[in-house]
Amino acid sequence: MKKIFAFISVAVLALLSVYAKESVVVLRAKSALYEAIDSQTVKFSDDIYAGTILDKQSNDVITMNIYSQGITGGGTDFYAVSYEGKDYFIPACDSAAVGSVKNVGILTTNSVLFENPHPAFFKNSWLAATTIVVILDTPNKTFSEVMFFDAHDDARDTKYVQTSKISKNTDDIKAIQLLEKARETEDKDLQKTLLDDASKTVCSGSGKLTGYVNSELNKILGVSSFSDDDIIQVDEFITYVSTADGAIVNLLSLPGTAGDKVAQVENGWECTVTLATESKETIGDVTASWYYVSNGELEGWVFGGYLKDNN
């Protein structure tokens, strides 16, 4: 009798695992939620940010028509989801089904893409910091296979990135969503509240994006974290851009990440340093000054952690 009971229990657990509903994570920077008009048609309801976790209503992909401005478009694949107690549909190409929210991560810095989990198979492309990814596999200690939304191809893609650049901390994801909302609002009081909440979220937890969030906060407010008195002239010296993974580096109009991007330079770009900040900033695991660099054609501020042999 005990054996029969044990067999039934195992069978029930197996069935539950087969029919267990997954969650859905939004991958596109800003996706659209749709609501049903009838059993075959949906219409736009609201925008939703990358990293948001939705409850999946079924394990099937559902094809629905989209109604917009009096016109009904052809079939689009959706996940049927629940969010904040209401039923919606989200485009399958903007999101990913995940068996566990522990598989959802966010990139803490710009990350080079790899075709295979080996340094020799890098691509001439990269993902920006704060990109939401779903971790599909971790074949070794160095690399993870991830799914992400490719804005260039307007579709999901799968590649490998360095595991060390992925944070699975939910405070990091929440803080980035607050930053995105702050960028969009024109209400200054609301913007300040959102920025304060973003800073408190990463500072009170164990997230890895504290430096990034606080720097972006200054950028949104349009202020530099360095004063004019903090900028000094240095004896000119020649250096070059050097990143561990070959990522492209931004030249900015101001020291600190509050500056506007004026150019992008590749690994190995040679330049001359003329100015520096006396104070240092920590980005990721690196603490360094900011340097004003030029090569006769391009000029701007760059973080010292991206320069080789800087003083």
C-alpha cells in the first residue's frame, strides 16, 4: 500500500511539474501590455518596463490580432499574463518565459557578446549596462548563455556573456526601472521622488549598481559630480583605451557619467591626457580619476579605469 501511495505521489508531482505555470519577464526596454477586446483581438493598454515579472496564465503561446486606430492587424504571438491583479497579453518577442525568477539578471557594465563560451569566440558587438537578460545556462565559471532583446534586430537573441557582469539582485532591477520613470516624467517633484527612491533602493541592499545609479541620477539632473575646483591640469602624457573585454568606451562632455556622450572609441584608441579630476569615482570594482583626452580629432572625458598606463 505504501508503495502504491508513493507511486501516486511521484506521478502527481510529475504532472504538476509539467503543468506548472512559469513567469514571464519583460526584455524590451519598454514593452506594451495589451488587453482583450474579444477572444481573438487585443488593443494597447499600457507600457511596461524591462525586468518586470509577470504571472503567466498558461504555458502556450497565443496568436491574437491587434486593433489600433480603427484597423485590425494580422496575428501576433503573445503570452497571456497577469499583472497587478489584471489580465493582459504581452508580445512573445518582447519577453521570455522563465521557470524561476532567479534566472533573471541585469548587466552591471557594458558586456561583449560571445558566440561560444570561450574568449576566442567574441563578437564585434556588445550589450549596454543595465540590459535585462535571462540566464539559460552556465556551462563554465566564466560564461553564461543569456537571452536578451536585440533592439537592432527588434527581436530576442541568445549569446554568451561573462558571468561576473550579471547581477541577479532584484534591487538593481528595481532601481533601473525607477531611473527610467524619472527620465520620462516632466513633473520635477515626482522626478526627485523617483530618483531618491532609486538611490535608496541600491544603497540599502546588496546590489552592484550603486555607483551607476548615483551617477545616472546626476546625469538626469544635469549636474556633474565634480566641481571646477576638482579639475586640475596635468603634465601631458600619451595613453590608450584598454578594456578587459574589448568593449567600446564613451567620451563624455563632463567628468563623471552626468556628461553627454560626444563620441565612442574602440579598444586601443590612442590619445593624449591634459586634465584630470583630483577626486576619484568607483565604477564597478574600479576606483579612478576622470581624464580629459584628445587625439586631434576627438576629445572628451573618459573614466581612468578604461585607460592603460594613466598617471
